[in-house]
Amino acid sequence: GEHEAMLCPGGGELSTIELRRSAPRGSSDGLAGIGVNFTIHHITKDVFITGLVGGGAAERDGRLRAGDLVVGIDGAPIGGHPSVQMLADRTRGPPGSKVSVTVARPA
């Protein structure tokens, strides 16, 4: 269900990183993100960070890295059927609001 524990594959380390959303210049809908590009593995459905947007919240914070495995957003597990749209919806919100991203890194 919704409350399964976020488990780190391979016994690595989980890190939860809290960021403040910042609106990109020219954001059309007034919503802000964290400046992270995600990719979803087509077989395993694992969600990875592929890059950080220059000047975005994540790049300025410095803790998220390309290659990080994303296991949760705001404390909720990603789940088995992620989509890029769902990730965008969960990471975007009012400028200045907080969002936490939980990532797993190999031990």
C-alpha cells in the first residue's frame, strides 16, 4: 500500500534532501520545480537523476547528483509505476515551498 517502507536496494545509504522550489525564468504556470532531470528505467522502473538544471534549486544546494536513485518524494515512495509527469507533478509547487527528495546511494 501507500505506506510501504522506502527500502534501499543493495543495502546502500538513504539520504533525504530538502530543497526549496525556485521558479525558472519564464515559468508559464507560476509553478516552481527543483531543477532536476529524471529518467525512468524501462525495465526496472527505477527513477534516476540524469542531470541538474544550471541555477536550479538542486544545483545550488549541491547534494543531489546525477546517477542518484530516487526512492521517494516528500516521504512518499515512488511506487511501481512512475511516470515523468507524476515526478513533475510531485516535485513542482509554489515558488519557495519545500520538497524533500529521498535518494539511495550504493554502500
